[in-house]
Amino acid sequence: KIVDIDNSFEYTRIKPVTFSNDVNWQVYPNPSRGLFNLVYQLGDGENRKINLYNATGQLIQQFNLTGNGFLQKTEIDLRSPKYAGGLYFLNSSGTEMIGGLKLIKY
């Protein structure tokens, strides 16, 4: 809030501050019955494609994420009976990899 000498005021824009590599991408709960949350932070307007693979390496889902500079959360839903219990892998394309995050559905 900025107050002028005549007591009029206005609010400044809220801008996120993104620090390089300070936010680790996380998946929780893990293991899960099939509903996972991916927590991530990307710069404002930054795009990232996330791929989800089953244990045999077959691509089963893709997510196109767009950052807003703040922490964000995306649900990964594997509760359908077509997704068997077991190990799944998340991977990203782009300049910075999130690494091979593992999801375990029981």
C-alpha cells in the first residue's frame, strides 16, 4: 500500500520471486491408492511438459504446466482400475529436469 501526501493510496502489484532450484518438485502422498499431488514452481509464463510412464516405460499421461511464479499443485489421478498397482515414473521435458520422480500406487 502506497499512501500519498493527500492520504490517497493505491496497492502495488504482487510479484512472485522465483529462486533457481530452491523449490524441489514433490509428489505426495506417496505411496497412495492412486490420487497424487505434484507440487512445483515455475517462472511466470514458463511452460513444462510432464510425462507419466508405467513400469514398462509406456507413456500413460501427459501434463502441460504453465507457471505463475508461485508454488502450484496439480493432481495426478491413477484411481481408475485401468491403472494397476505398482511403480510409475514422472519425467519432464525442458531445460531443467525434475528428475525421475517415482510414484507408487497400492
